Amino acid sequence: MRLILVLFTILLLLTITFLVVVLVVFTPGDRRLFISFSESLVVDGKNRHYKIVNASPKNTDPQPLIIGLHGYRDRAEWFAAYSGLHLLAEQEDAILALPSGLRNSWNGTFCCGWAWQNNAADAAFVLKMIEAIEQNYTVDASRIYIVGFSNGGILAQKLLNDAPDIFTAGAAVMSGVGDKNTLLDISNATAPLLLVNGTADAYVPLKEMQPDVAGFTFLPAFDSADIWAEQYDLTGKQATTEDIFTRYTWQNDTNRQLEQLIYETSHRWPSWRLWTLPNEVPRSTQVIWEFLSSHQS
């Protein structure tokens, strides 16, 4: 009996601590994110789940749609929390869709984890999710954007190629277009793309391919940018140093078709919100939105 009482007391204290953290540390936007219900659909015989943030009822003014793809071993909610994409969606009156990868991974053709090893139908899942969102909410089809971090960034680039008529623009953060053995097929891609990389990223180095890092040997970030520039017939790469990053553009790019931002950071979301969770969108996320929202198909 005493043991049960002790266990009950410990559980009660843990619950109170959790509630204090939720109320004190999390912002109202964070609380709305974590308590929101998941939607589900079946793809390739598997139940797939996603969350929707800031969607207005059907038949209201059309809203932009942002697809946010988490990284390997990550979770959709935490990805939104540290990137601030959920706060951005509320700030810009956009719908944010947060799909979940099987076993916290995505099939990006050359990476990563269970989804890649088992050839999960992740591209089909995301596209079917978009169809469901368009049926249930009023989406501005001329402003459908996709943002992915790491493994999610690989899938984001794949989707720009697989569904060029769907996506208006995309952003791939701490990601690349291939590894030592495989390159993504981007021959059909037409949408503008923002690449975001870091100077101290051990997984996606800037200039030289590194030996095996935790089982990965990814193409250098600058090589990925060159491959995308070739796809878009861009020449004359040039650098501009700004306050917290270096921006690379191409001289004959008149449509902001391709840009690359280099932050002084490791393999993480630049200026992420952890651990303080401020009630504001990180500067890096604002910069991504500035690029994406400058495009409308």
C-alpha cells in the first residue's frame, strides 16, 4: 500500500511539473500545437498521420499552405516547435501541415532510416495529404510551399521534382541532393528553391565530402547548389554577406529561382527556439518565408 502511495505521489508530481512547464515555458501557440488532434489517412496499406495548424473553416478566404517535413529521428511537433513554423503560420494566416514519417524517418531515395530501407510511399503520402487538406479547407493553390529539415529536406527536394505542378516554391534546410552513390532525379523540377546550410555541419559539409559520418556520406552543400543551378540554367554564382548568413545567388537569375544561405552553425535549424521557446518566429524561419512568399504560381 505504501509503495502504491509513493508511486502515486511521484506520478502526481511529474504531472504537476509537466503542466507547469507547459503553462510557463510553452507559448499559447506551442500549446495549441501540442494539443491539436492528428488527422489520418491510409497510403500503401499503412495508416499515416499529420497535424494541421491554423486552418480556417471551409469557404473562407483562401490560405497559403506550408508543408513542414521533420528530420530523421525527429517528430513533427518538435520540428514545428524549434523552427517556429507554427507561429509563422499564425502570423501569416497560413495553413501548416505537419506529416509524420514512419518510425521518424522519410524515404528520400538515398536516406534515411526505416522509411528509406523499406521504400515507404512517403511522396505519395504527402501528395494525398495535400488533396485531403484541399477538400477540407480553402487552400490557395497558387501558394503551396514545402519546407524540410535534414531528411525532410531531401524529401522536399524529391517532391519538387515528382510534383512540379503542385508546389510553388520549397526550402531544404541542412540537406542536399545526394550522397556518394546516389543523386536525386530533379530533371522535372521547376519551382524556386532555397537551400540553407551550415559551416559546421558534419553531415552535409560545405565543400568536401567527408568520410562516413554515422553511416552517411552526403554530397557537399555547394555541390548540391551547383547541381540545382545546372538544372535551372543559372550561371555566375555570387556571394553577399548579410548580418547572420552569407547569401549565394546567380547573376542570370531574375526570378529568385535558386538561393543558398550559409549560417555559422552545425546540423540544426539556424537560430532555433530551443530551449527558451520565445513567443516569436526565429529570424531564419522569417527569412525562409520571405523567400517562399515572394513566389506565387
